[in-house]
Amino acid sequence: MTGAEGLVHTLLRSGVDVCFANPGTTEMHIVAALETIPGIRCVLGLQENVVTGAADGYWRMASKPAATLLHCGPGLANGLANLHNARRARSGIVNIVGDQAISHRPFDAPLTATTEAWALGISPWTRTVMDATAVGRDAADAVQAARQGQIATLILPADTAWDAHGSVGEAIPFPPAPEPALLAIEEAKRALGSAQPTLLLLGGRSLGATALADAHRIAAATGAPIMAEMFNARFERGRGRPPVDRVPYLVDQALAKLAAFKHVILVCATPPVSFFAYPGKPGCLCPPDCEMHVLATPEEDGPHALAQLADALQAPRVPPTDRGTHPEIAHGALTAAAAGQTIAALLPENAIVVNEGGTCGPAVFSPSHDSAPHDWLDLTGGAIGDGLPMAIGAAIAAPSRRVVGLQADGSGMYTVQALWTQARERLDVTTVVFSNRTYGILLHEFAGVAAKPGPTAVHLMTLSDPAIDWTRLADGQGIEAARARNCEQLADLLRTSFGRSGPFLIELCM
Amino acid sequence: MTGAEGLVHTLLRSGVDVCFANPGTTEMHIVAALETIPGIRCVLGLQENVVTGAADGYWRMASKPAATLLHCGPGLANGLANLHNARRARSGIVNIVGDQAISHRPFDAPLTATTEAWALGISPWTRTVMDATAVGRDAADAVQAARQGQIATLILPADTAWDAHGSVGEAIPFPPAPEPALLAIEEAKRALGSAQPTLLLLGGRSLGATALADAHRIAAATGAPIMAEMFNARFERGRGRPPVDRVPYLVDQALAKLAAFKHVILVCATPPVSFFAYPGKPGCLCPPDCEMHVLATPEEDGPHALAQLADALQAPRVPPTDRGTHPEIAHGALTAAAAGQTIAALLPENAIVVNEGGTCGPAVFSPSHDSAPHDWLDLTGGAIGDGLPMAIGAAIAAPSRRVVGLQADGSGMYTVQALWTQARERLDVTTVVFSNRTYGILLHEFAGVAAKPGPTAVHLMTLSDPAIDWTRLADGQGIEAARARNCEQLADLLRTSFGRSGPFLIELCM
């Protein structure tokens, strides 16, 4: 048995059965092992950031890790940005990087690079397999690490993959998320009983429907509002779930929204900070005299803590939320607001919304409080280019559900080759491109720096010369696509796409 | 004066007047400074590997560095693979990375990443500007480092960019490439006089036309053949220059070609090693008893050393090479060989060939020994996705010359968004896509590992389901494109493109 075969057997025994891949020469023995040992679904991405973004989306919906298969240091480098996003989402990924044979490293052949050093920034668990006999143990360790919600980078030099002394590792158990201390529940209860304005700030796993229902109990019993973090890995929303807003992205809005609070109870969340620094503005978004209380760290079992807190407060159950205000299709011109409302109105039951909508994303978020129940996945690390790849992984993890990608055009171009994989795998993904032909957020930011963008700034922040034709980019990669110029066309195209299987792309000409 | 303004003034004083960029919020003050201080041409790339690959191509043709402008750690990460290739080409780049404000780093906001650590693998000169007053000195140091043929990464936190105490640095002189020691010339002369088979192996700056003419003198006087390294940053070729082959990529071919030599004289080259390791095959491509002689290291002035060696050998001048065998247009089916011959026949005078042709590249290389004089730029680091971006930088560095991109389809998809910048900047780039719908090199490598690729291997190594339509990918980004199904159509399209200005893409259906 080769080291590569030992790796594949170990992955299977540890429950890993999807591999997003872009292999190269140093991974040929692993490809051969994936061929001869059945059970792992292999999905090709045409650039590594597609591969790693897909693995991020897969974890978010499957709650178990996929493997990646990357080629040497530069292949890893290409996928680092979406691994950065995955790290911020606390997504578990078994990040397998083939590399130059150990015997070959001293020759410093052209592809030789600092693979381990590049991995460490996004993958605290990083290990190079030094011998084929160790591959079983190392791979099982990697899966164990990944199942706890982290990126585990396993570097497999080509000679350890081809060596005939491979080994198989048994699955290693991993602990459940730790329960928060009783003291934390007592402290949160005290804050809620203080008669001072108190916020429940939810993040991570505390944004599931059950946890949200318990948070709603607490809110109803105490009057403390609920808010979610600025960007969230997975947020169960829509009718039946409480309408929970996020901490705003724009600093002034966030400061205003948080100004009154004297206590913030953090549930799998961290204290809210501004995304970027601005001259003369604070980095912490809560007022200086606001006290932070950790009910559960992001690693802890926040849902359990919320249930315990609700019980401790003797908070009665709250019936499922239905405000009776279902969003309705808008008419006429495709403003962000009208498009957002139309999408919210037609969102299918159990949709998975992958939001990389940039400045247009919030226009869908607000009205979709009252959409059909759905999951909402944000760009968690701010490294644009996660949307189209994440949709791949989410669709593979949840094949019976429709993925709706809200895609800014500037971000979409980062990983435009992801569309090909959506076509290849016939995934039920509807991508809505908000084609406003600008880096909209930058034009906003630039306004805070200089009076008016001149020719250089316009050159660097607009995509209008030449205009990008998204229908051709999609069609050239095997995806049917069409353009919507008003809300009626958008609604028609959404209905068409939701009524059939496979991918579809709608370019909104805004 | 802001730190950002100090940066821009310093770049200009140091002779940097092109900036390939994809800025974000932390770079807005730099964009504002580029706006108000005229003199730097700004070129937007829609993903950072486009930006860094363009800077690589620019150095190769301009022999001076461009600046990049990247956004935080993940923006740098996206550009690392082409920085890796640039490092292998010894291209100088002033690699500017904006980042979170120093004051903001403790908050660990979502985009915060290990920027410095990621840079170090490709950029031994890496420095974070810690204070706006230091920006002039730091930027001038960075340009000095880059001018010596390395990547110099200058990280500029947002608060040092917006702070009003910016400074301007004067250009710092840098030493010319050192002359090789006289002893090295003596040693090479001895090897050439040994009556044992001796090879002149040329790399780096020794592949310019003048150096090649001196190498030709040596070869004619001594009978020692000349060879170039496997992949070269810039190689002046075509009629009037000696027909010099490269060390073959395939190990068995390389071993056979180098088997007879007892001496190798390295001129700006390193001892030839195989690109990857293979079970039972050597990593060194020369026989164990072959002696290496360093006439010039890659950092040294190889052209000067060749001239001195030729003089020391009293080697007479050799008339410019013209073998009288001009390549001719092929007819009929578009095999790699026929396409290669057709391209070689029509290559315009002074063309710049950017070769990321994968398995099809060699089919153009061989017949183009006798093409019109041209420069040939290879993928030097093996990290695919350098071709389309490199063409941007080469075209901007040499605006009066036609760039001809030889592009494998698999590699091309890595940075397909580079086409947009070619269109935006109206660059004279003709891209020829060898659309064979496979990772051809991998199918070859896989054959050495397993008998026949089964469904999984085929799934991971072919691009045929769905077929990619390159004319639509180009057209969707504003580039006119057409398909060639035979050599006559290819010739017609090449002539059309060479006869007008601006970019054009030809998809070869192979």
C-alpha cells in the first residue's frame, strides 16, 4: 500500500468523503489512489481559491470537513485567501498539499517554495508527513483537528505518497464543544437583571434556529435586544425565526446602533470592532463604559448556554415569529432595494443564500427577515472571491436545497472560474450578479478621503471600461445565463431558475 | 504631506512610474496620492495574481521595477504564486501592500492576517513602515532592493499612509551586477581546453543577444555546444541569433541530452535539476562524474564574463546566424506541430513571446529558432497562471512591440480575468489559446503512475465537460476573439491581429 493509498483509506475511515482538488504532478499518486479506492467524491476547481472556498462552503452546510488537494506551495498560496475566510468562519478543512519529494527539496527545483510557512498563518495545525509509515496517523490527526472547526494542513511530499510502506489510521474521536461555565450564565443573568440597556450579541453556532429561539425567549422575557455579528458563517433566518439584525459595517451606523448599551452578552461572538480603522474614529464599536460578558466563547456550546440562560430566567417559550409581512416582488427599475425585495419575495423554502453581494447584499438581508426559512452565509474574512466557490461547497453539502448566490461583480471576477465547476457538477446554484460596474464600497470609502474621485481613482475603482458581460462569462463556462433590466425580468428569471435543476446566472444591469 | 504622498513622491524620484494595482479600503489614501501627484501610470488588475504577474512581465522587458499595490494580507496571498514565478525569474518588483492601521491590529478585525510572514517566502526584503516619517527612506530602500532583481515588499499600514508627517526619500544608487572573478574565466578556459565534452549552460541575463553572440564565438572556437536553462526569464532569439535549445523538461530526454558531458560551464545558470522527483530517477540531470564550473552566478555579470572568456580564447567574431530555413505556414489540421510552425512563420519582427503553452509550447519553440528576431519569456517558477498577466506587463514595458501569448487552456483559466486588463489598456497582445481541454502534462505524468486514467483521474485532469468557450470568455471581457479549426484559419487570424492595434484572442480547437 502506498502512502497515498494509506491517506485515502484514512480519510474514508474518518468520515471524509468529498475532496475539492486541483492536483499536479506531485499529487499523481494520490489521484491514482482516489481512482482505485472508491468512496470519495472528487470535484475539480480550475484555480485553488475555488477549491478552498468550496471546502469552506461545504463545512458550513455539512458541519463536517471536506478534504482539499492542492499542488505545492504555489497551489496553496493561490488558495490562501479563501482559507483565510474559512478560518474566520471557523470552518474545518482537511487541507492536503502535495509537495516536492523530501529527497528533491535540496535541489531547489523551480516549484519549491515555503509551503509550511505559508500554511501557518491560516492553519495552526500544520504538519508535513515525513515518512509513508506515518501517513495514517498524521491524516487521522488532521481530520480530528479539522472536525473541531479549524484548517488542518497536511503536507504530503511526493516520495511519502509513492512509497510502498503506507499506513492506515483509524478515526480519532474528538470532543464536543465545551459547555460554558455556570458562572458565565450567572453573570449574564445579572447583566440582564441590571435594568441597564443590555444586548445579546450572537455569532458562530449560536445563529442556528434552536439557539435563536432560546435567544428570543431571553429577549422576550427581559427586553434585551438580539443582534448578530457583522459577518456570519451560517445564519438560520426567515419566517419562524426572530428577525435579527447584524452589527452594521459602516462605522458611524454601528456606533449609533451600539451607543446606548451598558452591557453586551457575547454568545459565540467577540467584542464588535470596526472592519477598518479611520482617522479619529474608535476601533471598538461599543461605548467605552460598556461592559462585555462572555456567555460562550466561539469555541463553546453557545446554543446550550442560551437554553440554560433562558431556563435560569424562567423565560417562557415564544411562538415562532411570523410578522405577517411577507416581502413582495417589486416593479420597475432595478435599484438595489427593488432587486433585494424581489429576491427576498421569491427565495425558495430552505434556500442557502451565499452573500458576497458587497454594497447590494444588505438590500436583500433586510426584507429576507420575512422570506421563506433559509440559511444565510456571509463573507467572514473580508477577502473577496469567496462567493462563487462557497456556493459550490454548499450545494454539494446540501444537494436537495437551492443555493442562491448574491454576487457583487468586482468580487465575482476574483474567482470567476468557479462557474465552470458549478456547471461541471450540475449544481443547483442560482447566481445573481449585481453588475454595478464599480468597486462600490471603495467609491464610498474614497469619499471619506478626498473630495471627488479624479481620473486615476475612477480608473482604479470602476469596471465599466470595458463593461463585463456576465452572461458570456457564464455561457463560456457552460452555464445558462440571462440579463435582467427590471424587476419583472428578474422575477421571471428567478422563477425559471428555481423551477429547474442545475446552475443559472442572472446579471442584474444596475 | 501624508505618508501616502511621501510614498508616491519617493517612487517617482526613484524612477518607478508604473503601478499595477488592486487597492482596497486601507489603500484609499495611496489612491488619493496617485491622483494628486501625476507621473505614475496606474493599471487595475481584477485579481492580485494578475497584478503581480504583470509586474513580473514589466521587469523582464523594462529592466526596471514597477510597483504593485495590494490590499492587506489576503490581497498579497492572492498574488503570491506569480511573485513566486517572479522570484524565480529574478524580477525586481516594488511590492506595496497596504494593511490594517498599526493602531487597529490589536482588534484582530476580519481582514487582519499574517502579511509579513506570507511575504517572506518570496521577498527576502520585507519591511513594514512603522511611522509616516520613515516612508521616504523605506520606499527608497525598497526600490534600491528591487532594482537589483528581487521582490521588495513594503507594507504600509493605513495610519502611516494617512498620517500628515510623510517624508520623501531620494533615489539610492545601486551597484551594477558584479563582475565574475578572473579565476572563474581561467577555470572555464581550462575546461574548454580539456578535450572532454563541455557544455556552456546559459541562464538569466546571459540570454541577451550580445551575450549569445559571445557564447557563439566561444562555441565556434572550441566546439562546445550552448544550451539554455529549462525555463528562462527573457531569451533573445530568432534569425541572427544562434539557435540554442533548452534543457528538456522531461527527465529522460534531459538525462539523454546531458549524458555525455564531463564539464558544464554555468553562466548565470544553476546546475540542471529535474523539475520534479520520480521514483528511481536522479534529481541531478548531469551525470555524477560531470564537473560544474561557475563562470558567472545568476547575480553576476554573465555577458561581461562571456565576452572576456571569448577574448581570452581569442575566439573570432561569428557572423549573425541565418540558417536560411525560415519556418513556413503549415496546412490542414491543427496539430501542436502545425500550429507551432504557423505561429513561428508569422511571428512579427521584435515580437515578445510569452510562453505558458504547456505541452504545446515546445512546438512553437523549435521552429522559432528561425523566426524573425523576438524575445521569449517562459514560466520560470512552474506556478501556472503567469501567462496572461505577464503579457500585460510586457506590453506596457514595450509599447511598440507585439506581444504573442502562447497559452495553455488549463493555465489560462487560472488568471482568465487578466484579459479584461488587456482590453482596458488596449494592449497589443495576441493570445493564442491551445484549447486541448486537458491538463495535458498531467495526463502524461499520470501514465507514469498508473496504467490508464479511470473516471476519477479523467474527471480531475480534463476540462472537456463542459467545454470552455474561450471566444466568449474574451468577448465577455471586451476582447475580440475568434476560433481557428485549421492552420489556414490560424494564419488568417494571426495576420489580422498583427495588422491592427489592441488585443485579440485566437482559440485553437485542437
